[in-house]
Amino acid sequence: VSVHDLTITVRGSLNFDDGAVVEDVIVGRPDLDIDLVCSSTFSQVLLSALLKVFRTSLQDTIQVQLKKFLTQMLRKEAKSWNTKVWKLFALVMPAKLVGQALAWVTEQ
């Protein structure tokens, strides 16, 4: 199974109090390319027919599982980064200066 044309959008924010926050992960429905290798023509025909019936279900399952996995992974990484980097940064930088810098970045 090969996945083609998969769109992933990550929505997040960065603020002084919390650091990096992953708000949402949006995963589009994947386009699948499935190559069947069968020992007989009958098996090939049967699997092709089953695949046509369950293709949408397979796409939906991949979409849901990928969203769940990416959301968990990105939130875990953001939490780790906030602990290792952002908290230390926030200790030495004034909140007002960081707030102005973040506002300037979002305007650009």
C-alpha cells in the first residue's frame, strides 16, 4: 500500500505563559495505491472486489489513526520543548518584550 496526496495541517500557537501549543491536527483523506500480489487469478479477482468495497473504510481508518498518532506525538514534543527550552527562555526574557516580539511575528 502506498499513500499519495496526503494533506496534513497543524494548527498551533506560541504564547509566553504556555510556550508552544498544538491546538489541532487536520489530516485529509489519503489517496491509496494498492498493489495486489496473488497466487491465482481467482484470488486476484476476489481481493480486487473486496478492496473496492472496503477502500473507503481503509482510507477513513488510516486518516483517523494518523490524526490520533500525530496529535499525540506533536503535543508530547511541544511539552518536551516547552520544558527544556521555553521555560528557561521565559525565565530570562521579560514577558512584555516576548509579547511584543510574538505580536510582531504574527503581523509579518
